[in-house]
Amino acid sequence: MFTVICCLLAGEAGVSGRFLTVASVFVINGHLSPGLTLPLFMRCSGTSSIMANLRIYVTLLVLQAVQFEACHALWCNCSTPQCLQEGSRCETDGACVASSSLLDGQEQRVRSCLAKEKLVPPGQPFFCLSAEGLMHIHCCYTDYCNSMDLKVSTAPVPAKDRTLQDLIYDLSTSGSGSGLPLFVQRTVARTIVLQEIIGKGRFGEVWRGRWRGGDVAVKIFSSREERSWFREAEIYQTIMLRHENILGFIAADNKDNGTWTQLWLVSDYHEHGSLFDYLNRYSVTTEGMIKLALSAASGLAHLHMEILGTQGKPGIAHRDLKSKNILVKKNCTCAIADLGLAVRHDSASDTIDIAPNQRVGTKRYMAPEVLDETINMRHFDSFKCADIYALGLVYWEIARRCNNGGTILEDYQLPYFDLVPSDPSIEEMRKVVCDQKLRPNIPNWWQSYEALRVMGKIMRECWYSNGAARLTALRIKKTLSQLSIQEDIKV
């Protein structure tokens, strides 16, 4: 886009009219460039000839502006390895960039070109934004304008009124997938400073990081786990996925540390850690039990739900639901995480978006139909039913830790702790769950307390051998919502 500014420079009388000199200036990409300067002969006999001359001028002006915009290019200083053969300079249709960043305490300066397509949003492009205490970036729009040496302030970053969550909420448009716009994600990931390792898994490591004054969680995959990284990032960016009881996704990026490529998933940080960690450390009140159970059901119900419309959401089944894959937020509610094994359902074609393995997930939490391989892989509801079975086991873990005013407080245990080894095989789980049809013990004394009685009833209805007979996540959510009202609990 360009803007044209015209002005009358001078006038000179002629025999039968007047010569006028008119000049123009183009404003393209925020900077000024000279346009046409033409003499126009205006006859005094009337305005029609004046307008005819002006029309000719404007036509020439538009033609020049179009040609100018198509041909205009900037030359910039460039310090990247790709520019060495070009004499340390680069050409662009966008902007020149100078940046300075702190990496491992060392200041690194880079000068380069930024393509016009990356100058978004107009007026304040994301790629031109600095990060206090981490990176100083300057974009400019004249030839070789990026020769300056920028400094990164090492002064403590003052606390802001706006929180990291406010910033993420503002940048994530309503109705979008869970996460920032794709063109922001790489900038975000490259300005995060890792602080400490907080977990490990089959995929790699989880770190606590700092970004813009707030904590974030960074899940780092090894390069051989690229498919898992890509799949989880893809699921998290499903349209309409964002929900208060599903882990908030921020960004995905790959980073080369010089030795190997790291694959990053950046998400909200929850200091309580997983539900498994939380229940190991703390007992819960009746109110706490209901809040944890209801929020987990709310997250799963949203995941399972299909939202119809042009900006709708497909139904999603988790396929690896367990207490280690559910996080506990600061307000002691749950956020479902680890969607790397999830599958999405296309209702129009009645297909699932990935060729599913019959047995995936954690063996201890596998539903009977998964263990004995009778699950109908072509029917999406089968996967949702398997999630419900696992949710019932998670509820058992929570309810055992409920300190209901003088009742017996039991130590934390995993489901089937008394029936199988610590790392059971599929065959060991199949014998217990399918052949013997055993389930975790629900104590008789739970019947004396309404909240525990309701929880026990929900568990039994989640554990039916016939998946189609199990409750739905939405039905569980409604039952627990009624219980919270009955117990006068604000959730």
C-alpha cells in the first residue's frame, strides 16, 4: 500500500493561462520517497481543461507509484553467514533489522533483512518488538539504516500491571487454537530463558522458563521424537481447543544449540505440578476433591465435544489419561495435558485423523477393551469410552486422599497397586482387569458420606466392561456440578 501527497510548488502567468508546478511524495512502508514534479498549463477559459490536465497528471502519478512500489528495495547491513558472499549486505522489500541479545551472559549482535510479509501487524510488527532484559530489536526503512550498536539493559525488569496471562490472552484471538499466532511463536520461544528442570519423560525433559516476567513450562523433545513433538503441537493448535481445564499452549519451535536440534513446546506453568505429585504431597478436603474431579470432567468433556460450524472443533479423545498427565493449577483445579497420543474425529467423513495403534497409553490405565484388543478402532466413541474408564481410576486416586472430617486418611497409591507389580505388563493387567474382572477397592465406609458415595457410584459406572454402558464426560460433569451445589461448594 502507498499514500500520495501532492502540493502546489509555484505558479507562473502565461499568454492565455497559467503554468503550475505540482509535486508529489509517496509514503511507502512508513517512509517518504519523491514522486513526480510536472508543469501543468491551466487555461483561463474554464475549469474543464484544468480538470483534464489534472486527470493526466494523476494517471501518470498512479503509474509511477505502482512502478515504484514494485521496484523499491532496501539495502541493509547483514552479519548472518548467508550474507558473507554478498559483501555483508542484503536486499529486502521490507525492513532493515538490528538486534542485540543476551545468551548465557554474552551479548550477541545481529544485523539482517526482514521481508515485507513478516511486517505484521502493520505499525508494530511482532518481529520488531524487544524483550526487556533479554533482547533489543530495532527496525528501520532506509538504506543501511541498521548500522547502530544496540545495548541490552541488564537492570532488573520492573513488575508490570499486566501479567503474562493477560498478554497471551490478548495475542490469542477469540476462537483460535490454543496458542499464539504462528508468526509470534518463534519469537516467543527464542526469548525464553530456561531456569530449572522440573521433570523427565520418554520424550525428553520439562523445564521452567522465564518469559516477559512470568513463568512458562518448556517441554523439550529430543530430535528422534520429532513426530511426537509435531503431533502434540498440531493437536494443541486445534481450533476452539482453548479451555480453562486444558493446559494452555503458548508456542512450538525448534532450536539448534550447536550440537543437536531441540524441539520445544511452550505452555502455561503450574507450580503444583501433576495431580500425581499433588496427591502424593497433600490430602484434600471434600471441597478440594469435588473441585479436582469436576474440573477434570469439564476439561475432558470439552476435549470430547464436537463444536459444529465453520470455526468449529472436532471431537478429540486423549488416549493416555492418568494422574501424571493432569496438572493442578494455583486455584486447585485441574488442567488436562500431554495430548501427544490424542486423536481427532472428522464427523463429516466419520474418520480419525491418524492411523491409531490398538494399544497406546499407560498399561495400568488401559480399558478392558484395549487390553484384550476388542476395541472397535473405526468407531470414535470407543476411544472416548476408554478415556472415561481412565478418568474413573483418576477419581479413585483423588477420593482415597479425601480427609472427610475424622475419616481414615489413606496413603496415596496408584490404581491396582495391590494387584499388579509397579511396572505391570499388558498380560498382567489383562488377567486382572479382563479375566478376573477386578477393579480398585471402594471402601464400604464411603457410603456414610454423600460426596464419597457419589464419587464411588461414578467410579463404578466408569469401570463397566462394556464401554458403551459407561457414563459420558458431560454426564459426569453435570452430576458433580449438582453435588457441588448440594455441598454448597463454589467452584
